[in-house]
Amino acid sequence: MSLSQSKMPKVGFGLWKIPQDICADAVYEAIKAGYRHLDSACDYGNEVQVGQGIKRAIDEGLCTREDLWITSKLWNTYHAKEHVQQAIERSLSDLQLEYLDLYLIHFPIAQPFVAFDDRYPPEWITDPSAENPKMELAPVPLFETWQAMEALVEKGLTKEIGVCNYNTGLLNDLMAYAKIKPTMLQVESHPYLTQERLMKLAKQYDIQVTAFSPLGALSYLELDMAGAAESVLEQSVVKAAAQRLGKTAAQVVLRWGVQRGNAIIPKTSKPERLAENLAIFDFELSQQEMDDINALNSNRRFNDPGHFCAEAFNTFYPIYD
């Protein structure tokens, strides 16, 4: 059994879109509320503040480093083998850590290298000052990036490695050449995007799954990537289960996520929600409720480079069919 299976808490604190000015406090409060799994990334632009929150919690005796499970992610611009170690070392420095528990390839998308001194995090657009700023691509094969990821484990910079946003074809390919196997697949999944075949394949390969955006549209409303009418919390089957159990609709949907066997990383900076999102282990959904929520699937993907790269970065680059 890998560390992921034995140690990684099923509910993590997702750090995407948590503003820098409140991030250190949010991390500290999350640890104080009982979170021991933090899901970070270079691209979130707040790892310095995440590190400050972690340090404060450890300094005050709320936890030890060993109590925490900390994930970060390799950004697209650091896929070349000579840049992978530099990228994790920068994340470790910002987080004030000696090692990560898990390091993931953020997207199966390679982009031209951007030096730390030029811009960090570099985000999607290669040259924001260009007349026609756009996302550019770099010819770096994923197997080369994975070999560099394996070297990080051998050097003790991370305990485990994995991937985000991979489809079944990429997962099959990865497993054919990986010497150190991925222990984690992190993908978007919620009742509108159940991803049954991908989940089944991951299980077949003994890869754990972490579902990001486990509440679906909520993370995307402010980005205009979803409409208010798309909230899964308004579905009658979710409301009925919540009423039966005396729980909130959000707790029902999060419980559905972990009851499927996945880890989940809901994001919130509201203290009352922090506790609510953790309080999903004292009840169980019936098989009928699970089936009814599964039936909401419409293959609705909110986080899709095939859409947002074309709309926001002037480059069409789909990774899902």
C-alpha cells in the first residue's frame, strides 16, 4: 500500500483562487479546523503565503510537518527535464518545506520555459507584452517530463508523484513507461462529470483519484465559466438526501465524492464552511441516493483547456475529445 492510500486524508483544502492577502490566514485556520491535506500549485500564485500559514501552525504546535499531506504541481513551462527540479525547488522554497508528499504534473501541456526572474508564476501567456499575446506550445514529450519527475522521488524532494488532467489514453501510455508509477490522478469530477471509465481505469492501475471542483459549478461562477442555474446543490435528489440526513446540500455532494472512493479538495475561505466540508464522515448515502446522484451526469466539464485556451489565450488546444 502506498503512502497515498494509507496517509492522505480524503478531504483536502484546495488552494486554487485563494487571494494572497487572506491565504496565510486561510491555511492556518484550515489546519486549526482539522485539515491535514493541503492542495497547492505553483500556478495558484500563493505558495509563499501557504508556506507562512503552515509555518505559523507548526510553530504554534497545531501540528507537525509529518502530520500534514502537502501536494504541489509542476507548471506547463517547466516540463523540459532540466527545469523540473528547479520548479519543485522553487515551490519548496516558497512553502518553506524540505519535501512534498505528492508532486503532480499540472496539465499534459508543455509550454516554452519562462525564467523565474522574468515572471513567476508564468501562467498561460508566453509574452503578455506582445502585440498579440497568446499561449505557445513547446515540443516536450510527456515521457521526458515523467522521467524528470521520477528523479525527484529518488532525490527525496517528493515522496510520491502523479498527474492531473490526464485522459484514459495518456494514462495507458504513462503506465507503459513509468518506472516509478503514479500514485495519484487528480481530475475534475462532480455529479455532472462522473468520469466512470477514467475512475475504473485508475483503480485497475492502483492509482488513487482526487476530484477537484467536487461541487461542480461553484468554483467557476466568478470566472464566467458556469451559469448559476448549473449548481448541483439545487438538484432535487441532492436536496432530498440533505433533508433526510439533516445535512447541507454541499455536504451531501461531498459525501457522494468520498463514498465513490475518491479524495476531494473543496475550496473555501469561510470558517463555517471549513468545518462543514470536513463533517462528512458521520453519515452515509443510501445506494439509491448514490445512484440518483450518479444519474445527474451530463459530461459537463467546467475546466476545459479546449475552451478556455481558445477564448482567453488565443490558442486552440483541446486535451479531451
